[in-house]
Amino acid sequence: MPELPEVETVRRGLEATTIGYRITGGVVLLDRTVAYPDTSTAFLAGLSGATVRQWRRRGKYLLADLERADGTTCGFGVHLRMTGQLLWCDRLAPLQKHTRVRLFMESDQTTPVDQSPMDGRDRELRFVDTRTFGQMWWIPPGIAEPQIVTGLGKLGPEPLSPDFSLAAFRAALAHRKRPIKNALLDQTIVAGVGNIYADEALFLSGIRSTTLCCELTAAQLETLRQNVVRVLQDSIALGGTTFSDFVGVTGTNGRYGGIARVYNRTGQPCLVCQTPIERIRLAGRSAHFCPQCQPKR
Ligand SMILES: [Zn+2]
């Protein structure tokens, strides 16, 4: 499942490819991918004629600012969920097997913004999604994003922003009798941290996944907060992880998987103390840890 670093990698890819391109139309091959408006026809009508000006990310949501011919702005939101991929293709490229939405694009610049031999025309942003949980929204002019993309309103602080402070982290966790791993996966506490990075940050902090939030000291919480930021930044620097179905917009894999310390390393020696990494079930997910470096309280 794409987590924050993968979504950020996709955002950067979209910034490098689609800016200045005007959406000329498209095809929705699976209606339920469109979460808003109610019909695919209204979705495509809303996007058509609008030019991509900027891509932002909030948690695992991708949000595009679009400018329409009359100068007004509207928006486009995407959540990749389990297996969604946004791919920047030539329009004539054969369709990938699980293509769900196609958005046709044309450069509105006289000079092509990318150096493709297609001279800036006949490009396409394609949404490929095997498991079909991915979602898209058209955000009409003048309407606040969280009114349409309702999940945005429930997100906790952005981990790579000053909002993710020790004070905020402590306030969200204090007195809570739930395992810290579950809290890290809770998008209302911190946005965008998933299974891989929660396991890695807990390992770097020497904290067992099952430790209850209320048992952690302020110093431990600060260490953990810093390590959450560190693992996300490290992964972004490597273009996201190699795991699951993740690819960037031009189809390349990330490289973070190769440096994961505990995630997916069950039975292999801990890189610090050689003790075999263990795996348990927690919050319906796998939790990986070193029993020596992450002692049980
Ligand atoms: Zn160890």
C-alpha cells in the first residue's frame, strides 16, 4: 500500500510532468473510482478545459490546483488506496490491464514543458488500480476541499510540517491505553504513516510495537517523533519503497525497501544485535521488531 513517501514521490513526478497541461477530456472505465461528482460524465465535464497549475499532498491525498479558461480555479483529488498508480503516458500507449480512468492532456505552452518526442501533445494521465479501492474527486470552484474530499477533515498533523510537534504528539497519546504502533497507524494522530514506516521508526527508537502510549515517557515520544520524520524523509530521498505495487508516474520503483531494518525481515538477524527479527499481528497488520533492541516493558 502506498504510504506518505510513495505518495510524495508521485506528487513530485506529477509536478515534473503535468504542470501547464490542459485536460481535454477523458474516459472513466470504472465508475466507482469517481467519488465525486455522482456521475463520471459530470466528473469529466468538470475537469475538461482546466490546466494543471500545482500538485499538493496532504497525508496520502494528492490535490491538484486547476485553472479554467475563465480564470477561475477548481481542484482534482486522488487517493491511491491499496494499489492505485498514476502513470504519465503517451495517449497511444497500449492500455494497462487494470486501467480505471484516462485523462487526456495537451500542453498549453508553445514550447513543450517536457522534452518528449510527442511535442507536448497527446499525453495522458492514466489511473491503473488492480484492487479498485482508489478514489478521485473533482472539486468545483469556490468549494472547500474537505467538503468534497471528506477524509481531509479527519487528518491529524502533517508529519513533515511544524504541526507535528512534541506537544501535539503528546496531547494525542497521553493516557491512551492502546499500543503505540496502532496509534502511529491512526491517521487522526499523524497523517500518512503506514505499516512500513511505523515499524522502522519504532525500531530506531528502541520501542516495542505493543507498548501502550501511556507508558511512554516524553523523551521516548520525542525520539519516536524524530524517527518518524527521519524514516519518511529517508524514503522520500530514495523515491519511496520497492514494496507492493508502487511505481512513480514514469513507472520506476522506489529504492527504500533495500534499507528497511525490520520490515519484512522476519527471522533475519537484527542489523544491530543479530537477534532474529520477530513478527506479530497487531491492529490487523504485521508488526516487525527486534526483541532485543525493542525490549518489552
Ligand atoms: Zn536488535
